[in-house]
Amino acid sequence: MVGALGSVAMKRSLDEHAARFDGKADEYDDSNSEEYRACASLVIDHAAPESDDVVLDLGTGTGAIALPLAETAERVLGRDISEGMLDEAREKASDRGLTNAEFGEGSFREPNVPADQRVDVVTSNFAMHHLDDAAKREAIETIAALDPRRVVLGDVMLFGEADPEAPFYSPEVDDPATVGLLADAFTDAGFALTSVELVHEQVGVLVAEPTEPAGESAIPALHPDSDHEGEESDDGHGDDGTVVAGEADGTDEE
């Protein structure tokens, strides 16, 4: 089971992931699956920024999460490693007249956020699964150091054992973790999961908030998305897109 035992290295380098998404940036939005779109909707709903909040969206891609959140937040910082995807996000922000969404280069472990910039909410959708398990832990620690009050992670993640004949991701490129591993990583970083949404047996959304002191890892009751639970995955790409027995997605980052 890919990701379950903890891999030792990313399956593709940061530059290789960036080049992949640069090449598909102009058609990326059209390739997203139903599960990806359901996941994005849940991330947006759970993020729920207030009018004076600053949101950091990691693996922002073409802005699927950042742009809707910019309609209610004070400011949104979108970070990605693909300049092609960032260009698409900037163009969409301009088309929508959104002046409070800023897009720039950054990754999970180096989000490129000014030291004096507060971050209230951190979001990410279909991106973290490109990291190996150790790098996922580092990413969550980096996010925790920004001191957000909420983290919302939508991604390819394993609620059970992935069907080797029909994975929702591409084993050659992607490295999804189990929900348990992600829960442990958040707990170790001083967060507690407050919600777990099951979109597909291999896709979900986790919501985490700081806790004092950090306690035992606990996974709250699942909230299956009734429209998608148990559905076969579509062809798609995520924003980090998703993919069916072919190529999973997400704007990669790390």
C-alpha cells in the first residue's frame, strides 16, 4: 500500500513536479474529477474565513480554493511551485476583480511568508500527497509554526487499504498517507482533528485546530460526503487534481 508504511523519498523532485504542472496548467481546470471538486468545496466550507482573516493556500494551483476564499477573507496568499499554475491563478483573480489575492512561489516546507505576516487559516487541496511521509510531517510542523487557528487539508489519503488494481492516484508519482499517519502528525505538531470528511475511500478532508497541551492522536467520527461516498473515481486532476487509476494530482508542493 503506497504511503502506508512511510516512504523514504519523494517519487519526483520538486522541479519535476513543477515542470509537470507547468505543462498542463492551461487545461488543468477541465481535467478535475468529481472527487476533486467535492473535496475543494468541503475545504472552502470548513475554512470559513472571517472578513479580517489572512488565509494561506498551499499548493494553490489555479486558485480553486484561494479565489473563492478571497471573496470573504481580508487577504489570501496562494503559494505553488508551478509558475504556469500561478499565472493561471493570477489571470482568474484579475478577471474576477479580486485585488486581495496574491500568488507567488512557495512550497509546504518553504511557504515564503514574511516573518511579520500573520496567518489565520491554512488550506490545501490535492497537493500534500506528492510528499513522502517524513516530508508531510515536516510540512505540518512548518504550518504549525505559522500559528494558524485552523488548518484544512483536502487530499488523496487512505482510509483503508488502497485497491492495487484501481488506485485513485498514480503510484509512480504520488505517495498518499493513511489518515492515521496524518492525524498523528497533526497531534505531534500541537493540533487536534475537529472534523474528518470522507469523500472517497482514498480521498478526504481533515480539519485541525490548535490544542493545549497536545494530547493523544484522535480521529473524530467520519462525515461521509453522501454524494460521493463509494463512487468510482473520475478521470481528473487536482489542484492539485486527482486522478484515477492514472495520474493523481494536486499542485505539487513540498
